[in-house]
Amino acid sequence: MAAMKKIKTLQCINCGRDHKLTEVKYTCASCGGNLQVIYDYNLIKKRLNYEVLKENHDLTLWRYMEILPLAGFKMIPPVQVGWTPLYKVERLGAAAGVPNLYIKDDGRNPSASFKDRASAVVIARARELKEKVITTASTGNAASSLACLTGSLDMKTVIFVPEIAPAPKVAQLLVFGAAVIMIKGAYDDAFDLCLKAAAEYGWYNRSTGINPFTREGKKTCAFEICEQMKWETPDKVFVSVGDGNIISGMWKGFVEFHRLGIIEKLPQLVAVQAEKSDAVKRAFESGGDIQPVSGETIADSISVSLPRDGMAAVMAIRDSKGFAVSVTDAEILSAIPEIARGSNVFAEPAAAATYAGLRKAAKEGKVKDSESVVLLISGNGLKDVQSAVKACGRPFHINPDMDELKKLVADNKLA
């Protein structure tokens, strides 16, 4: 089904204005607000339903092509994105007092990040438009994702990252051949310069909160959760929030499956933010506009002063009847080994924040022990090894001597 036929409009989240797919490239022509893709759901129902999905053996996000803003499979990046595992984690759940706890491990994507979902769709869209240069601003994951998925393609990638970006993420950018421009400043400075560069040179901008197709890739994670839970939905989904694009994309996915009649109920979404990067939480709880905060946190992937998709995130929390919780950097760091030892999954700080948020919410009585809960683990811990070392300490260091080993074993009760 051609993209133009299945897409009804690009609708502004702020003012509600509708745009044709050919009228705008990024944001609302009236107010500059972020856009979201609205489909002809009656048309899609004929082509995408429970029976069709049950017989579909394509275990990637492209199994949902009928409800993605693309004409077909020709321009998709040549690596497997999506259909990451969903684990029931009984030991971790018991520690949090939530027996029905699941982890969606999106660190299993090609660049070890959830962001591959967005990049895959945006790159396919850019190739349909015959774009030659694609750019983004990122603290690391969106950037390394874009570089990874364009690595073998005839497309130049220009990346703007703040100087605080972890070295492993920058290494990913360079190994895949991206041109990396490191900014002496924060993420918001990189974002603004990327926006100006895209306008100046005509580069296609993948950046979150600018490109409406990022949300389309991210919603596929919600689709997968529904299928992997045997066509049910969890009671709550905990999502770490920076710019706000992931949680709004997850909500869009659940809503679309509900509109298509594939699921019967919708989950509550819980936004987890670092305490000094909690602009979305503040706006949700106050009922006001998004206001800038310091954005300081060890969890670089959710370190944002002014969330570029913040109002969409607030709407997702509100419409799902969910809530927001903030956690300290210390709570985030302690969650890294807790997740690893309770589920066998290595989470980067931003991803580990979801478990820190769950523990806090459960203690406050906001999560019932009878509820099913999914934690979205959005990135692998190998992307920020320094934070893991802070959380877990250093290895023992001895000479190759049996007497030293015996003393070590006795002193530390290893035997």
C-alpha cells in the first residue's frame, strides 16, 4: 500500500492543523509544533490485523509496514531492527515487590539501542526522498544508531554531539564512517546548531522533535510488546524520558493497535526522569508548559534541558492515565547491577532509570503487586562502561600467587 494512500494527514500536536505529506517536511506550518502521522485506520484494518500478524514470519519491525509511513520494503536499511526479546524477570520482580515484571531488552538492536527503530524508518523515508546527506543531534544513542544503519549505504551522515557524550558512543560513530562534530556545550546546543546546519546545507534532519517519522519507528516497540504478551497489554509500562519522543511513540503504538481492534485495553505509561532533567514531569504535574531545567545527570541519554517533544510526552502520560517519577543519579547507578543480577540484562544508565523508577513507585504504593509491568531497557550498558564501574567497583588485584589468593578468598568469604 503506497504511503500517500494510507496516510490521511500530518497533524500538529499543538494547534491541531492538518498537513498533506507533500506540504511539509518537519514541523507545523502554522505554529512550528511537532507533527504526528495520522493513518486511514479503516483501510489499514483490511491489511493489518491479528490473523495477518499471526501468519507473518518477518521478525523485524518491518512486519508492521502497513502502518509505517513508507511505500514499501525497497529502501529499508539492510540490518535486522526490532523484535527484541521480552523476558519475565521473576528475581528482579521479587526484589521490587512486583511479581509480574517483564523487561523489553532493546539493547539487542544493531547499535545496541532502542533508537535504531526511529533511525530505520527515518533512513528509509530519506532514501525514498532521494536525500544524500542525513544529520542529527544526539547525546550518543540516536547518533550511533544513525551512523550504524547508514554505514553500508550511499548516504553521508553528519552528527552533532555534545562534548559529554560517552567515548564508546563516539567510537561507534567513527567506526561506521560518520562525520562527527563535537560541540563545546550541552545537547541543546548541539540540537540548535544541527537545526541551523540542516537549513543551511539542505541536509535531511533526523533529530528528535523535528522529524515526525522518528515516532513512527519507536511505536513498533509497543506493537511487539502486545504480540509477545500474547495479544494482551501490560498494566503499566515504565519508560525513561529525555526529549519525550520514546514515550509518545510507545503510546501511539498502543493506541493504534487498539484502534485496529488488535488489543482490547490500553496500559498506563510511567515517565521516569533524572531529578535534574525532569522538565516533562514538572509540566505534567503542574499542568503548565514545558520549562527548561538544568538537564544535569549521569544518564546522558535522558540529559535534556528543554525536551523537544515534551508536550507529546505530557499528553501520553495524561491520556494513558499514567504518572511521572524522578530518580537521583545514585538511584540510577545502583539500578544497573540490580537489573544485571536480577535479569541477566546489562543496562546503560538511562535504561536502568526505569527500574529505579519502578522501585520508588512501588514503595509509594503506585504499583500494585497484582499488576503486570514492563520496563523498557532502551540501551546496552557497554555504551557507558564508566558508569557501570562507578556502580560496581573494581576487580580484585593480586599477584599470581596461591597464598595471596587464599588470603583474598578468606578475607572476602568467596569460598
